[in-house]
Amino acid sequence: MKIVSVVGARPNFMKIAPIIRAVTSQPSIEHLLVHTGQHYDEKMSKSFFKDLGIPKPDVNLEAGSGSHARQTAEIMMRFEPVLLKYKPDLMIVVGDVNSTLGCSVVASKLRVAVAHVEAGLRSLDRDMPEEINRLVTDSITDIFFTTSPDADQNLIKEGIAKNRIFFVGNVMIDTLMHNLNKASQSKILHNLHLKPRGYALLTMHRPSNVDDPQILKRLAGALAAINQDIPVVFPVHPRTRNNLKHPALKNLNAQLSRLKLIEPLGYLDFLSLMTNARFVLTDSGGIQEETTVLGIPCLTLRENTERPITVTQGTNVLVGSDPKKILSEVKKILAGRHKKGRRPKYWDGKSARRIVETLMKLKKNNRLLLVPQR
Ligand code: UD1
């Protein structure tokens, strides 16, 4: 079986790492790794390949940044010749970034079977570009690998046949479990002069939080207030760094500079910070899942989540961008009154193995494509 797997942006790398390990351990599989180049900085891309032991991509499309249409179009134009030349049986995409959508469309039209890892998640919020990416990708996916039963239900509601949906668990947690030991050797706490449980960790880069200066200002005010009770460590995403320069935030600059603003971190350093944090504030998707498994309280700076299992079973609480709600939840955590949570089913480190076993079975039975080619 010939497989192409695609990565493009930061959250893709930790999802593909265990899949590549599982795929390349099968002598009957020939594998090609394509990086679209959606993310390209050392800190947003290369350092993850190093930390996670992902082999150098066989092809880098170097599509780069741009508006949604431009970036997606670049990815599609550059990906098509690769698929035409390599002629795989199957393409694996992960998550919900523009690369996921662009490459799925290309593969689907060339009648290459599309396997979507992390299929079926829905925030029902179409203001999120990722929600559009999830909907479009799943509308042309052939094989759906899901992380939670709610995702299966979403797909079934959208008319997907049950025998195309495979609940395999969470590959991001495969990566977390594989790297916990290594992360414990990170020097990041020492370098930042932090003590275990003595700080809060923040990530924030969603356009809905950082592109509107008024919302960003409101959030920045709440963060400055939290920082008076407990130091806030904030690895700043390039999108956020640009937007923090807006004149509307000028009055907050002095307060914000008291937060520990640092460059984006590699996987192992970030995992070490997350494992030792008192709590995490985030608008990321994956971090809601990782904190659930680590048992670290997580306050999500969003009104909704496509990962509701982290709220119903995990440590996650949705706080949106309302400073009052944020500060009241922080107070609860600091008083020791936070959700304890438990680990969802199949978030056990074996998801990539389940994925590859399923793919080999489907190939053997000639069932990779949802609708066979005429
Ligand atoms: C993308 C994903 C988002 C994911 C996030 C993680 C989409 C629609 N969004 O958002 O789901 O959570 O990645 O980071 O695919 N930039 C750099 N260096 C880089 C890459 C980007 O400086 O290596 C800057 C550029 O100014 C760029 C901006 O960041 O314009 C945004 O990058 P982009 O890939 O468009 O979206 P993200 O906000 O990173």
C-alpha cells in the first residue's frame, strides 16, 4: 500500500508523529511525507520535527502564509503534481488546518482515498475557520478516524455510514505519553526561574481572540489581573505578537510586560511547562485534550469547543473572553476547588496502531474508497 501523509501547521506535527512510526514499521507500506509549508519558522515547524523525531519531509511545498483563499490555493496547486506523480492508494490528513482542507480536496478529485484523523469534531461555530475546514474535509473523506463518541454521533447525523467511522482514540495523546519522560528532563522551568505549580501557563492565538483589538484588550486586562496573584507564562504565537502592537493596547503595555512573554516553545519544553503548571489558560484545541490527560485544570478562552469530552469528562472549563468569568474560575482553582476529571476512552497511547491496523484491513478488502472507482 502506498500512503502519503500530509502536515502543514504546528498542531499537525504531534498528530502525525505516532502515525509515521506505526506506518513505517509495516514493511508492506510505502510512505511519503509531505509538508505543505503552511508553517515554516524554526519555532513553528522545524523544532517539532527535531523534538518528535519526525523524519525530514520527502516533499516540502513551501506554500507559506497568506489569506485563507490564497494560502489554500497555493497548497492545492503545489500538492496536485505530487499526488499525480506518486499515485498513492491513500492520503492521511490530520486535524483542521488549511492544509487539511486543501490536500483533501486535491486527493478526493484524483480519486485517492482520504483518511481523516480527528474527524467529526464540531464547534458549530462557523466564525472559526477550522470549523469550515472540518466540515469540508469530512464531506469528502473516505475513512473517518475519531477521538470520541460525540464525533461519531456528529458524523452519523451528517449522513456518514457507520462502517466508515472508526473510533480509535487520540493520536495527540499517543505523542504525549511517548514524550512525558523526555519532557521531564527539560530545563525550561529552571531557565525561566519557575517552581512546579507556581505559575499559570497561557496560549492565545485564535483570530476571534487576538484579531479584534477590543477583545484582545479585554483579555489582556484579565491576564494582567491574574498575573498579580500568580505569574503567567505566555509563549506568544506570531499572530498574537503582531496584534499586541495595536495602538488600542498601548495603555496595557506596562501591565502586559509583567507577564513572562516568551517565544513559541518546542514540544518538549511546552509539555514540561504544561505538566508543572498550576493551571492552563488557552484557546487552542489540542491543549484542552492534553490538560485533561495530565489532570491539570484548563480554562478555555472560547465560548464553545469542538472537544466537549474535555468538559464532560476532563478538567476543561469554557470561560470565553469575559474577564469576570475568567477571574472567578481562576479564584476557584487557586482555592483548590477545581474539576478533577478523568481520561477518556482510548486516549491510551495506542491510537496510531489502531489506525494502521484498520487501514491494512480496508486495503486487503479493497474498501479504501467510499465509492469505488468505475
Ligand atoms: C493555524 C491554523 C490553526 C492552528 C494554528 C496553530 C488554519 C486555518 N489555522 O493558524 O488552526 O491552531 O495554525 O499555530 O489553518 N506565521 C509566522 N511563522 C510561521 C507561520 C505563520 O510568523 O511559521 C505568521 C504569519 O504572519 C501568518 C500568521 O502567523 O500570516 C498566521 O499563520 P496561519 O498559518 O495563517 O494561521 P495561524 O494563526 O497560525
